[in-house]
Amino acid sequence: MLETDFAVIGGSYAGLSAALQLARARRKVLVVDAGQRRNRFVDEAGGTSHGFLSRDGQAPGAIAAEARQQLLRYPTVQWIDGTAEDAALAEAGRFAFRAGGRSVHAGRLILATGVRDELPAVPGLQERWGRSVFHCPYCHGYELDAGAIGIIASGAVAQHHATMLPDWGQATLFLNGAYQPTEEELATFARRGTRVEAMPIARITGVAEVVLTDGRTLAMNGLFAQPRTHLASPVAEQLGCALTQGPTGAFIQVDAMQQTSVPNVFACGDAARAAGNVAIAVAEGAMAGVAAHRASMF
């Protein structure tokens, strides 16, 4: 059995940031990572990450790899490549789970498990995810060169993209039968300059060409969607952490210090907020690491 002071489940940006705070406090910390970063599709497309101070324009995988390398220089850090399973409260208030074929006991947990994206069922959309189809305007909007931007609605949450994206280009909202905007929303879109297209989508072709069911093809520089998000790991639910329903899916409920509803269990990153990006994940991870460390003393 592996005993540790702190276990961080999830080794992407939030988890790495949390573990770094604990390592620098000279505490024993274990990181368990399944290797399923949410933005790995950007790497596969040869794309880059944006909006993270001092790392703007770098490949997201390179940022994560460098952070892991730096973290593992600390002698109190251990790493398991694998999935955390069967998490439960153990004796003496500690937590138990299995990972990489080993049993682990930890005094405190930080959940940085991330989310899994479920895209609208539009032919051609999944293949372009992270290439020319995105969800975060702050991460990818600028690179579309103020050109034509398509928004594929998956529900009323699309109104946020339809209102925001004119700051990055010439926006067209494709309703695709997903929802009907109110008169007030339509007035907002018109004021912002967002065009509304009611004709359903047949498929996506080329880089970001939207083929409609009436035969028209509208060429876009890029597309934005609002994927349904699912917690990538069942660990939070196994431990009984309260969840909050967001506009695109459930996420782990935390307070200002990233504390969940279960004492000594903290959460950060995309699993613990309705929306986020690399910079926000790093910040919340740092807060979770500091809070978990302080909780071990006070």
C-alpha cells in the first residue's frame, strides 16, 4: 500500500499547479493521471494554446510536459500513470483508492479530474474539434483573423457565444433546431451584429464550411460549439461530493478555497467550474494546493 499526505487526482494544468504548492511545502504528494487532457485534440491538430501569461502560442502538450518535468524534480513527489478507482473514506479520516494496480491511502485529496466533451450530433464536427471547432473564444477567437465565425447552437446557452463572438469576427448563429431565441435575444444579436441562420445543418466540410440542408454552403474561418460536459472521473461522486448543475453539465461544488462539500477533499480546474481555460485552471489549482496544505495545520 502506498501512503501519502496528499493525493492529486488529475495531472493536467490544475492538478500540476496544486501539486507544486504542496511539493514546495515539502509534503508528500502523489499525482495520479490518466493522460486525457481536455485540450489534447489541439496538440493532435498541431495547434497552440493562448491566453496563458508567458506561454501564449505554445503547444498545450508542451506546457503540460514542462510543468510535469519541473514538478518531478521535487523529491517528495510521486507519480502514477493510470486511473483512480473505487475512492472511499477509509479509517482515521483518510481516503482510499486504487490506481495503477496499487492501493493508495491519502490524508487529503485534490480532484483535478477534468471533463469530457460531448459535441452536438453534426456530421463532420467531431473530426474538426480542436482544429477549427472550439468552445472558448478567449482561447481561439483571436486566431480567426476577424473573419467569418460560425456558432452551432446546442441549446439556449448558445446565446452567450452569439453575443460575445462579434468581438472576434463576423458571427453567424446556426440555430440547427436546437432552440428558438426570444425576441429580446434576437434584438441583442442584431445590435451586436450576429446573423441568425434557421436552416438546419447537413454537415461540416473543408476547414469549417457549413453545408445546410437547402444546399447552401457557408464558409467560416472557424466554428464554436457548446459541448455537453461530463465529469471525466466518478471519484467525486464516489466520495459523496455535492455537484452543481451548470449550463452545459454538472460540476463539483466548491467554495472560495476550492473545498468541496466533503471535508479534506478539494477540487479545481474544469471539473469544478462551469467554464474555464488553462490560466484559470492553473490559478484554481494553486488555490486548492494552498488550501489543502493549510487544512492540514489549522
